[in-house]
Amino acid sequence: MYPIYHHESLDSTNIEAKRLAEEGAIHGTGVIADNQTGGRGRLGKKWHTVGGKGLYCSIIIRPEIGLEDYPKLTLVAGLAVSEALYELCGLRAQLKWPNDIFFQGKKCAGILAESSPLSLEEKERFAVIGIGINVNQALLDFPADLQQTVTTLYRETGKKFDIETVFVSVRQQVLFYIENMEKNGFRPILSEWCKYDYLLGKGMECVDVEGKVIKGVALGPDENGVLRLRTAGGDVVEVLSGDIRLAR
Ligand code: BTN
């Protein structure tokens, strides 16, 4: 049995999971918080926590993969979460590169994968897969500016879910897909991921860290998990990071 550390409140489950991993916690260790006071999202954004109604968790993994494969973990975890949600609700999610899980164009879950310092020796390396899932919230539980863009499992199915049951299912799928990647590489996972690609063929904009906007049509991620888009001039551009949104 893999351990679960379930807290009433933490600043961020990712921070607590990193602390445990540095102390030697095993592959598969899970941290859950009913409430987070400093939940973090990608690109330094805040992750809105609705105490007791969502799943806020982190999973420590010690994958047998090369350092060059660590950036792919966000896509691997996204696919794993979408499979868990399919198992739990019978609904197929769409995956928005790199870390969002959508139902009907609205965000239901997000991934924040963080790696141990690259300087660590191979046997000490780890990653923390932080996962936030909107589970039992009503839309009114979110601030007004989020109500148009988010959804929850409750809203999609009309059913309430036990948070720890959702966690167990998510962790099982995350560990399954990590093992799969160790054995068979990233390619089969990528081709599965691409079946649910929300952006594919759509006009999109990427705002990079300096605020520069790149526009184009999404071509999907390449074999390294890097998003490609075709600009109006016909060039294929790689997007490594940045805020991704549909073109207006
Ligand atoms: C995103 O969509 O930008 C990623 C959101 C990740 C949120 C989860 S909640 C549990 C874990 N702890 C954090 O502080 N963040 C992740």
C-alpha cells in the first residue's frame, strides 16, 4: 500500500510533498489537503481552493527515466487524470496542452509537475505531481471571474464524489502511466494523449514570458511533448511554455 498523508490544511500540497520526498518518502506517496492557503498553478498563478470540495493533492514519483523525459511528466499525468475521471464518471475529458483537463471547453482539473534539483544524483531524483480537481463545488463556490471558465465533476454528472476515492483512482492511473512510460517510452502515451487534444486544429495564441504573443493553428505536441503551431506565414513554431488561449 502506498502511503497517504491527508491534512486538513496546508499552504500547498506540492511544497509538503517536496519536503517529504527530500526526507526519502517512497515512490507513490500521496499528500492531500482539504484546504490550501497558498495553492499554486502553472506560471506562478494562484490555484483557487474551495475547502473540502475539491481534490488538492500531490504524488511523489521516483521514475526510472532520463532527465530529458522529466518535462513530459505533465502530459503523462494529464492523460492519467483524464483516464481516472473516465473511470469515475464515464465522461471523456479533453486535454489542453500542457496541463489542463477540460469538459465541454471548461477547466475541471490542472497539473503542476515539479522536479527535484537537476543536480541531485540519479537515485535521489524525484518529481512531485500536483493535481487540483474541481469535484463537488457548485459554480457559485468560485469567484465571479472564474465562473465562466471552470466546471466540476458535480456539475458535469449531478453526483457528489468521495474525495479520497477520487485520489486513489487518480494515483493508480498516474503510477500506471509512469510505469508504462518506463517500459515503452513516451510515444504510445503521446498518441493516446493526442486523441483528446483540445487545441488541435484550432486558432490559438501563446503569450510568452516577455508578453510577446505568437498566433497560429495548433498542430499538437511533438515527440518531446513540445507544442507546435503553424503561423499565418506557414512557419512551424515550437512553444515551450507560456499562457495558451484560443484566438479571439
Ligand atoms: C494549473 O492548472 O495551473 C495547475 C494547478 C495545480 C493545482 C494543484 S492543487 C494541489 C497541488 N498543490 C498546489 O499548490 N498546486 C497543485
